[in-house]
Amino acid sequence: MSGLTLANRVYLRAEHCPIDPSNRTSVELVFHELAHVLQFRRHPFLFPLQYLLQHLRYGYANNPAEVEARQIAANLVEQYFRNDG
């Protein structure tokens, strides 16, 4: 685990701090965790319970919240590095 989101707070492992804006992996991780913040803000009371139940049912990799966060992060990181150059 490289990052963790709890409600509106994002926690990153020390090796990702400070964030290197030229490191694709670190930038994608931040986008991924921020996607979880958005998911929480959409349904602040339901999301934590729903995430846990889906985690138990589908596992981490197939948890719909994780799938969505990976898709959002992949799209954003593509845009970020396309516009950076």
C-alpha cells in the first residue's frame, strides 16, 4: 500500500513525499487517492460501508471504488503529462 484515504485526508508513504511532479507513479498515486476523496464526498455516510462490503465481496483489485479510482487516475495522469510537455 502506497497511499490511504480516510474521508478527506490522504496519507502517502514516506517514499512519495515530497511529491515529485515529474514522477509518473507518484502523480498517479495522488490522483488515485484524490479520486477516493471525491467518492467519499459524493456519499460521505454510505461510502465507507459500501467500500468495506465491496472489498469483502470483490477483493481489493476488483472493488468498484478501486476500479473507478484507477480509471480516473489513469485519465488524469495522461492529461497531466500530455500538457506538461
